[in-house]
Amino acid sequence: MSAKGIEGIEALEGIEAMLDRVAALRVLVVGDLLLDEYRSGEVVRVSPEAPVPIVRVRRSESRLGGAANVARSVVSMGAECRLVGIVGQDREGETLLSLVDALGISTAGIIRSSCRPTTHKLRVVARGQQMLRLDREEDSAIASELAEKIRGAVIRAIDGCDVVVLEDYDKGLFGDGLAHWIIELAHSQGRLVVADPKSDLARFRGASLVKPNLDEAMRFVTGSGRDFEARRNLLEKLHHELGGGQVVVTRGGLGMTGLDEHGQVFDVPTRSLEVYDVQGAGDTSIAVLGLCRAAGASLPVACLVANAAAAIVVEKFGTAAVASSELRQRLPEILALQQEGMT
């Protein structure tokens, strides 16, 4: 069905009450940890050594990325977060750990590895534009000893959690069956599992909810997103291939398409925005989707709220998160979208 046909969308008070329940939730985030570094300045001249601009750096800043940014989003929304992942024994790893600690999140579940660097993305920015990005990373599957340490950290952290979020940036953490193991463990304890895949959606078969973007979805199953019926067919195929869980496909500036537990497909649009920076939008979406579902929201409502959260993030510079207070200010707009044009 189209989103116009969704029955029982909660009123403003209902969504606010759901967001109040978010503050009582405990979330386990497992995934690839990234450190995003920004060096911002101004272009002063062209280098005499090569035809490249010289950027005079005025400011340097480090932010959490990947699964660490999902954890930041969880805390920003008022929930408790536990984090499991890997960093290297390097300066970037120390910086990432200190940023996690500053959020009030325990670093006990973060494994230090001497064999892999901390995934680090250095962006040089001038005149509001990214001039250059330097990446340092290792994307091969993690060694069996590291995988065993991750399993131990998950077992220690999952107790008492309401929802498990798996955040895949294709840096090797989920490359050898770890996702299936976590999904089975979580389901055996009655936990909701939501997954944000990067490339191999099959890793997350059996998850309660899987959120690929449209390109990732179309690489996994044959289909397109050109019209509503095409998206319906695409999501029904994903639902079957991924073991029957809920599916949400993000479509950038066009919003989201979801398939709920009743097999109903719906579109959730977003307003046309002046996008400043898309970094962090996917992290925010999966965090808010998981929180809303764990707090009792229907999938359409969770998508409406996650869409609004992503819209706030893309209006900010760099890897960002959204606060619950910011989201509450957008609630009237969320409901207006539902009322005036969801097709």
C-alpha cells in the first residue's frame, strides 16, 4: 500500500510519548569504528611544486564515525549505549577512545589491536568544500582471535539491552559470520536486532530489520526503485532473501520505503532540503529506527521520525548526530508530511 493508506499513525502526543520511552532504553551497538578528522582553512595560492591548491589550516577537529557515530546518536537521543568494536594501537585509536569516554559510554567493549590500524578518514576542507580525503584502513576479515574477543565483549554487553544495532562499513568486522552469530544470540534472548549493511546484505539474514540504501538493495536483488510498484517488488524480494524481517530502503533526498511485519509496503517522503553534508545521515537513521521500534513505534512511524532526524543531520557540517530536543521541534513537520502528501 502507499503511505496514504497507513492506518493509525500516532498523533503528536503519541510520538512525544514514544520519544519519552526512548530515554529508558539500553542499546548495544556493534560495528566498524571510524575516526573522522577535519582540517579546515582557506585556499591561499597554488603550490609552486605542483598544480594543487595550498590550504592554510585554521581549525582541526576529530569526530566519531561509523558505529561510534551510531552510539553517539543513541546517547544524543537520551538512551543508554554500550559499544563493541575494534581500534588500532595508535594515536587515532586513543582519540576515538577519549571521544567515546567523553560521551559517558564505557570503552570496555572496544578491543585494541596491534595488527590493524584505527579506520581514519582525514578530510581537508576549504570554502565549505571538501578538497581532499585521506583514508587509512584495513578491510580484510578480522583474525579469529579478534573475532573471539568481539564475541566475548558482545556476551558481556548484551545483558539487559533492549535492541542490538549492527553497523557495517565493510571494514572486516562482519566478514566471517560474526553478524549471524550475534543475530542468533540476540534472538535467543528476545532482543530486537536492526542492521545497517554496507555491501553484503546476506551477512544480516535473520535480523529483525535491515536498512540498506537503494543502490545496495538493487545490487543484492534484481529490481529498481523507479516507481512505487517497482519498490514494492524490490522490498518483497529483500524480505524473502533476508529471512522475513522488516526492510527499510533509504532513497536519499526522496525519503524511505519500508515493508512492515504485515507485508505492507509504504513510502515516507522527505522535504526538499539544502543539503550541507550527508555524513552521518545513515548512522542517525539506523539509530533512530532502532530506538523508535524498541520504544513501541510502528515501522511507518519509526521511518517518519528517522527521516526527520536524518534531515536535521544533513543540514549540519561533518559527521553529526541529532538531539532529542531538536527532533521534538520537528514533530509538527513530521505529521504535516504524513497528512499532506505521502504517496
